[in-house]
Amino acid sequence: MPTPSFESRKIVILTIVLSIGIIFSLRLLFVQVLSPKWNEESKKISETKRIVEPERGLIFDRNGKLLAANKTIFELRITPSKIQEFDTTELCNLVFLTKDSLKTKLKELRKYRRLQQVLVKTIPEQNVAKFTSLMYKYPGFAMVEKSIRTYPGHAAAHLLGYVREVDGEIVKKKPYSRGGDRIGISGLEKYFEDELRGRRGKNQFLRDAYGNLKQLTDSDTAKSGNNLVSSIDLALQHYGERLMQNKIGCIVAIEPSTGEILSMISAPSFDPNLLSGDTMSRNWNRLYRNDSLKPLFNRALLSRYSPGSIFKMVQGLSSWELGIIDKNTKIYCDKNLVGCHNHSPVNGLPDAIKVSCNPYFYETFKRMSTMNDGKDIHEKSRKGLVTWNEYVTSFGLGMNLHIDFPGYSIGNIPLPATYDKIYNNNMRWNFRTCNSLAIGQGEMLVTPYQMANLACIIANRGYFYYPHFIKNIEENSIDSIYRFKQYTKVSSDKFELIVDAMQQVVEGAGGTAGRARIKGIELCGKTGTVENSRGKDHSVFIAFAPKYNPKIAIAVYIENAGFGGTWAAPVASLMVEKYLTDTISNYAKEKRILDANLIPKNDTDF
């Protein structure tokens, strides 16, 4: 066999070299240009993405005062694999940690050596600048800027709610959230989370071989959350919270002409800043678990109370509209039928409201219950109760009033099914079984905001707007349902007489709310004293003012405080005067309320 020539070998070698070069070139072309997978991998190696958190939207009161704002803090984070020796004494002094606490935290965080983790949630504000200048001494440590919620008004805790970092359960329910995010947990912070949270941004940087950031290559600006203007008057809210100190109950005040809620107080209350920052969990547990007065519970929106005698106006108006009585109908105050306080003779419906005569309204309930045809008293009572329910619910009682808030009670206005269930036989009950409904007792339950809305209805002479907390949303608008009037089943011409009667409750001789009088202001109101099987009666009062072109309607409910005219009425009058005039004319009345401690001495008094 002939030996290959040198030229032949040269050609073979060149062919092999060229083939290898072509193969490598094609491979590099595929990896670096054609393949999206490897293109992304190369970016991971050469670039890094930094998330930019948006500022949460602000919440203002109706006069532009800040209710909820943001505060910048700095977290101290570590990457355990990058930590070198450092001065533990100096670090502990800077971040207010004990050496034992630091040692414990470092041991726990070293389980995840390559992950950046939070060592201290908030570096003391006074040490931030000093720590910044010393960061070169702490490799593996990083100061990260964060924004937390703060409440400059120091009021309206139940209304505003609170914000906290998401946990695993929240992340599952809210796909847009991620570890470290803060989200609204209750109150307006929760209901308007989508408007308040804003949109994240991101910055893309080039890294060098040592992991240092060198160049910004791409940027998507974060968008701050939308600001909210609430209907709350912060000055009135502060004043109401002062008046309700050492009391259990609530106040709701509404502007009748719009349905805007001016004030919502649940007592006992607390500073909303207790549920912000590092101490939030500890404070929440103290408020929730260790306080028998349940200050976290929103009594204004969640409590279901008997309305008591304030309901007599609904009973009277409904009876009048149905033709069962007229404005001049006289009914004898028969105390054998039901207990009643001593008062002057009742000469018609206005008098019955003024002196709050129980037998009068018992009789109207009886007439309403038996006005329909039926084979017997049971069938008549069933039909009568259905009619009664239709009229009562048209006043917004026991109905969903579509409040812009996450969770509230709607109470209970009984129907025949209520008593069928109680007595397990629809032939075992009739109007006599449930006639306590006529005076706002029995199985009827309403909420304080519905009581305030009832005051709005009478102030407006027969209609209301759905109550709401927000006046304006930046780059958006409030729901249109808050702009439409909702009418009762009672014609508007009948309300003026009730308004006159309510004025006499406050200003007339023998009226039950003389303590609520305000010099120079026509206040129209109605007292209620609600029976309480577990202790002293509850004190109730609803009112509005001025009599014509009313600016404020209010409901006050104070638990275990006795007669409505003794405590709830003067509290309401002080709130009304403060809102309308920004002054208080009767300092003795104010001092009496501020000094009063109406909280039962122990739980057995409830």
C-alpha cells in the first residue's frame, strides 16, 4: 500500500481543524444568539434585578388632615456566607440587641448561608447615619430601605385598620403578593387595598465578576398607590374618642345630605400606631388576648343591639302610613299591658314619642298584627308581621346598607319564620308573643350605624343615602350607589310631625332628653333605654341638627349606662355642638361626661 503524501496529510489535518472551528462557531451562535434559554441564563450571570417597592397611598380626612401616611425605616439584612469577623459589641450597641440575642439570631440564619435574610427589622432611627458610615466594617451586612405605615392623627383605629407583612396563607390568596410585602389586614386599609398598594417597579443592573453592581441597564418606575379622601372629620373623631373614654359603646355620626360618615367611634379605643412597626404583634396580642373589654372589636359596625325606644318612631310612622292611627289618635297608657314611666296624658302620636309611652306603641303593633284577613289570630299575626317587616326594613334596619368597609353586621328584623323556628310550630305564636318588637325589644337586633342612618332618614323627611367612608379616590371615583336616594315606604309629608316631636323630646316640658339641649341650636332627638338581662340597661340616643337643613345625624350607644337621657343624650349633644360650632357652651356638661367612668367594675356586671 502506498504511503500517503505530506500534502494529503496536510489537507486532512486542515479539514479536521476547520470542521472543529465551524462546529464551535455554530454552537456559540446557537448558545449566544439563537437559543432564548441560554440567552436568559447569560443574563442571570451578568445582570441582577432589584424590585422597587411602591409607596402606599395616603388617607386624608375630609379637611385634608393626614390619617394614614408612610415612614421610611431601614432593615439590617445579612448573607451568612459573606460574613467576616466583626465587632459584636459595636453592632449590638448600634441596633439595640443583646449579645445573646445576636448569637441566637445568627445561628438560626446560618441555616440558609447563601440567602439574604433579615437580622433586625428596624435600625434605630438615631443610629442610621452612624451605621451607614461604618458599613465597610461589616461585609455580608446590608441596610435595606423599607416603608411602614404610620397614623399621624392617632385616632380612628377601628376605621383605618392596620397593615402587616404577608405570610404564606396571604401569598396563596393574593397572587400579586410576595415575601416582605405589606398588605391591609382590616378596616379601610383592607377594603381599599387595590387602590392603596400601588405597583412595583424594577431596576436591572450589570454585575462584574465579583458581584458588584456596575451599570443600570433597564428601569421600570414604581407607581405609588392612590390617595384616599375619607369623609371622617378628624377633630370630631378625636373629640368623640375623648368623650367615650372609660365607657363601653360607640358613636356614629353621618351627614344626612350625602350619607358621608363624619365620625365612627368604638369604645374602648386605642392609638392605631400600636399596630404599626416592630411592636405590632406584641401589641395586637395584648389588645386581643389580655383585655376583657375587647378594644379590637368594632362595636359601631359589628355589634347587634336592641334599639329600644328610638324604634317607636318607626313603629308610629308605619302605623300612620297604614291608616291604623292618625296623628291625633289617643291611646290610654295602660301599665297593666306593659310597664311605663309616669308621664302626662298622651294626646296623639307626637305626645307618645315625646314622653316615650310604651302602651301606646304596643297597641299600634296589635292593630297592625290583626289588620289582615285570616281564619284565626295566628294567621292574622303571620300576615301582620310580614307587613310590619316590609315597613321596618324600608328604614334600612336589618338590611345591607352597602358600606365601603370589609365586614359589618346587618342585624335582624324578625319574620314569621323567626318564630316558627323558636316555637317549632306556627300555631303556637301570635302578636302577643312578639309585641315587645313595638318598643324595639325582643328578637329585633339593629346596628349603631343603622341607628344613625335612621336619624338621617327623619332628618331628610323620608329618604337616605347609603352610608360610606370615602369621598374621593385618586384617579378613580366612588361607587355610584352612594349617590342615589333610598326611600322608605312612608310618605314624606308625615315626617315633619315626627321632627317636631323629636324637638320636643329635647326642648319640651316633660321631654326625656332635657340634658341634650344646646343653646342656639335646634336639636331633634329620641332617647332609648334598652333592657339588659346581664346588668344595667343600655343608654341610647339618636338625633340630628339643625332642625332645618340638617348637617349632622348621630347615634350614641353606651352599654350598662342606664337611661338614654342620662348619658347617651348629652354625649350626642356635645358631639353635635362641637361639629356645628367648634366650641362647647356648657363646660359643666362636658366635664361630667369626661369624668364619668361607666365601665362595670368586673365582668360579672355585664
